[in-house]
Amino acid sequence: MPSSETVRRFTAQVLSGDHAGAIRDWYTDDATMQENQAEPRRGKDELIRQEQATLDRMERVETELLAPPVINEDTVVIRWRFTLYPKGGGRRSLEEVAWQTWRGERIAAETFFYDPAQMKG
């Protein structure tokens, strides 16, 4: 079970814009990440690679915490808003709920729930 301080440090790193670093620093080596009901992505190295590829397509990403994280034993729920600024111009905002399963002080599994219509330009 993560401490509230651990979750605060994790969210602070994400809020700072260090999204790929947060995966590196806070996820287990065998972590999974899943968007809505899609097939989960597996393994920390792959999660970092895909996150960095997304970030590389962006001019910048603004990250907001929309509510305090909820911690219940090994489950942490976080409500985020990401505003994405692609290098080709434009802007998209995505609100999501991240449902995380922690193993001690590391994230072992995470599912993101969001409305895919938000991604349409």
C-alpha cells in the first residue's frame, strides 16, 4: 500500500511534466497500462517508450490534478486533465480517471478511463 506521501511525490512528478520519468521512477518492471478496455501494454520499458513517443509529438503538455487522489489500500484513483499541444498546431484537452493498483510503493497496473470523443480534433 502506498503512503499518501508517495502518491503526492508521484503526482508532483507528473504535474512537473516528467511523464516518462514518472513511469521510470514509480512503476514496477512488469507494470501494465490499459486505456479504457483496450489490450494492456506490458513492461516498464515499453510503457516509457510509448509515453516518450507521444511526448515527442507534442510541443508541450499541460497537466492538472482535478481532485485529490483517493487511496484505498493498494488502489489509488486519480482524476487528471491533460492539455496537449501537438507540434503541428492545435490543442486538445483530455480528462481521465486513472485507476491504479500499487504493489508496495510502485504502480503494478493502471487503467485509464476517458471518453474517446475528447481525442477527436
